[in-house]
Amino acid sequence: MIATMVYILKVLGLLVLILMALAAILFMVLLIKNVLNESMKGGKDGKL
């Protein structure tokens, strides 16, 4: 009983870590795309 609880907790923890990693990667990709789009436009407002 306790062993299965520990196993389930480990699996859940792993899933949470994977989800967090995916979210971080997605965020980085969106950020990079945004920066690239801004630099492609020629930046009307100057640098920032």
C-alpha cells in the first residue's frame, strides 16, 4: 500500500517536472520569436 503511494507520488512529480520543462521551452521559443519579429520590423521606437 505505502509502496504504491510512493510510486504514484514519484510518477506525479516526474510528470510535473516534464510539464514545467515544456512550459519553459515554449516560453523561450515565443520570447525568441517575439524578439526576432521586433528586430525584423526595424524597431520604430529605437532599441527598446
